[in-house]
Amino acid sequence: MPTSQAVVSPAPRSEWNRLLAGDPASSVFQTPAWFDAVIRLTGGRDASRLYTTGDGRRLLLPLVRRSLIPGIVFDAAYPHRMGPGGLLATGGLRPEDVDLVLSDVLLARTPGVRIAAMHDVTDRWEQGLALGAAPRVDVVRAHVHVLDLDGGFARVRDDRFHASTRKNVRKAERSGLTVERDVTGRLVPAFYDVYLRWSAERARKSGLPWPLAAALARRREPLPMFETLATSLDGACRLWLARYDGEPVAGLMTFVHGEHGVSFRSYAVKEFASLRAGLLLQRAAIEDACDQGCRFYSMGMSGGVRGIEVTKEAMGATPRTVLECRRERLPFTRLEHLGSGMESTAARILARLRGDHRAEPGSLAGVRE
């Protein structure tokens, strides 16, 4: 195992950019621009760490220091809904790099540390954990669906899309939909309107009154998050919008960087589900990722919902393992999940107590009683 010669925190941006260019597995989630966006959106502090190993290689771990409990901080790659982050390394990650960095952060005085890994380096993380750190951390494994882009879009479309997907794409192309692609942030308001309409449909189904559901929707996915990501990533962000008769009916936010294309958020108005607008946007985004030279197109987790998994698999995506390493003296992850769950539970209880089972239609809701 290489020994660490030096650790610098926060990591200098000049070294960060060099490492980003020299790691073939780097993703948008490891860029300084993404890191800065997370800092602005969370109010966290830069706790990134730059390592120099005994053989002269450099490693960089993006960490954001946040406080969920007043006066108590923990370090994490990012909040769970903001991507995995992950370790950068000169020439690509090695198992011994994982062991070195985990051994270091486990000595930190902070009450908690959380580090995640992308699907294409999970094998090296598993090997690194086996070198000694595994008994000292909790390792949580999950699955994301990833589409292999090897061979370019024509091969993806012809060999990996299922026949049903190709058929549905052709139907969507003939349905009168128009597709827009934006790399400036211009489409954020229309994209967010689709999100709110999607949220209103879910509110009606669950029985939540729309004003309460709208407040929860804006808290879970705040408009400033989309505005910041759409305008701060040096062209890596794409906003896709499908319109029908001029009306936005589906939206998709994707990122491209190096070998990785990522489907970050996707929403479609159920009223127009027969148009298959969401599928048409995914098709366009996949072709864009191929054109940008990406090897992978990650479609994210599915929450165990088989219907969502089937849709992704029909586009040729296959499940791949991702992992997260945690060392928490206090249950920070549980507190994060608890806070989100309490919001939803309180909203449902309030709706039942009020006997209010309507979602306010309104111009944003786009829902008819």
C-alpha cells in the first residue's frame, strides 16, 4: 500500500483540475464546478482532501462539511440527492488508493464521514475494502441502471433498445411532439413547471391538498438547484423539453462529462402519457451522450419499483452495483431519511384530518378533477 506523504485540505483547484483531466473515470459529480454548486446550495464548507502518495501519485476526495444538528458536523461527498462524488486518482483509481484514503478519513475527528463510488469503479472499491478498511466502515450497496454506449448510437438503438422501445420511439416521433435542447438554463422555468404539474398529479392520487403538496415539492426539489446546475457546469448540463401544441409535457435534465452521461431528473405529465414524451427525450439524450463520446449513460436508481426498472431495461440498461462507505458515530444518514419521511407522513396525516382529498388544479397543477 502506498503511504501518504502529504494531505492538503481544502484541495487546491489547480491540482483538482489536473487530476480531473488525468482520471479516465471522472464524472461531472467530481468537477470543481459541481462541488461549488453543492456548496452554494447546501451552505456547506469545503472539506476536500488532496493526497500525495509515496510513489508521487495524487488522489483527491471531494468532501462537503455540513451540520444536520447544531454544533455537530459531518463530512460527505454530497447530500444523497446531489450525486455520488467519489475519489479521483492519477491515471485512474487503484484498490490501494481506496485503502489509503479510507484509513485516513477514519482517523478524522468529525462524528461522521460518508463516501460514495460510481458504478464503473465499484470493483476497485471492493478490492480496496478487502485490504483492511472494511471492518471499520458500513458498506451500503445498491443498484443503478446503466446503458452501455459502446459502438455509438446506431448500435445502441439497433442492438440494445428492445423492439418495443424502438416502436414506441417511432410513435412518439409521429405524435406531433417537439423536442428542445438547452445548455444555457433558458428552459429551467418550463422544466420546473413540468415538475410541479407532475407533483400535482401525485398529490391528487395521494389525497394531499395542493398548497401543502406544492410546498413539499419545492422543498424536495428547489428551483434554485435546477437554476444553479443549469448555469454553473461549463456546458455539461443539458435541459430537454418536449412540447405538444406548444405546451410543455415532459422534461429531462442530463449531464455529460468524460465517459459518463447521466440522466439526473425526469418528469412527464401523466395526462399526456400516451404521447411517450419522456421516452422521446431519453432517446435524444442518449444520442447526445453518444455524440459527446460517453461510454455509459446512467439512468439512476429505481427505488425497487419494478415498473421503472422494466422501462429502463427496455432501453437496454442493465443493473450495476454502486456502493457507499459510512463511518457514523451519530446516525446522520438516518436523520436525513427521517426528516424526509416525517415531512411526507405529516402531510398525509394533515390531509386526512382535514378531509381534503383534492389537488388544486390551477395553472401550475395541470390536473382536472
